[in-house]
Amino acid sequence: MRALYQRFAHLIHELAKFGVVGAFAFVIDVGTFNLLRYAGTGGQGPLFSHPLTAKAIAALLGMTFAYFANRHWTWGDRERTSFRREYVLFFAFNGVALVIAEGVLWISHYKLGFTSALADNISANVIGLLLGTAFRFYAYRRWVFPETLEAALGEESSPGSPSATTA
């Protein structure tokens, strides 16, 4: 079991950090969504009648936090490419994840008629978020904050590394 952990320790640590950042971004996202939809007089917030707009604003705030936390903590050990490149890719991939979450919310709210606060939160902030998160982890790790070629080659060619012994 120890050898298995050692083989995947770096990935496990990245995934754990990504999860912590995601948890904070989730609180920002869900909190903002619910404030915009339901925090107002009579339980109606300023965007009560606009669930998709509320979700887009909430997601944008959560994404901004997540970019800086992932860049400086989750993948802070990786070399930096240009800020513009990372930021554009990060938000592009988050856009795909947002489309996933909004698509699930749209289907649930408008096509299936599940319009309660609970239904909107389950569809947007549970199902949509889980699908988007899996996509984001892969995309961030692979394209936004990539390992350098030297680091990748160094890991593959070092004696005793898992990829050197299984290749």
C-alpha cells in the first residue's frame, strides 16, 4: 500500500489542494447564487427571476478566486507561463464547465419543470458542479498549469521512477 501511495503521492497532493480550493470556490459560488436568487424581501433576491444570470455571476466570482488559489498554491511549484495565457485558458475551461452546470440547470429548471430552490441547487451546484469539476481538474493540470518538458522528461528518465520501471 505504501508503494502505491508513493507512486501517486504527488497526484494525490495536487488533487487534495485542488479539492480545498474547490471547496472555498464552491462556498463563494453557491453563497453568491443563493444571495442573488433568494436573499431579499419575501425570499426573492435581485435575480430571483433570472437563475441563469445568477449562476453565471456566482460562477465568475468563484472562478476568479480559484484561478489565484490554484496558480499560487495547487500548482505553485510549476513554472509559470505567461499570466495572459494561463488566465485566458483558465477562464475558457471554466467557461466549458459553466456551460456544463448551466446546461444541467437549464434542463432541470426549464425542461423538467423542477423550479424549487432545492431543485435549482441540486442541478446547478451538485450535478453540474461535479461534472464540471472533473473536467476542470484535467484541463488545468494538462493545459493551464502544465509541467515543463524538462520536468516531465526528468520524471520519466530517472531510475526507479514508476514510469521508468513500467515503460
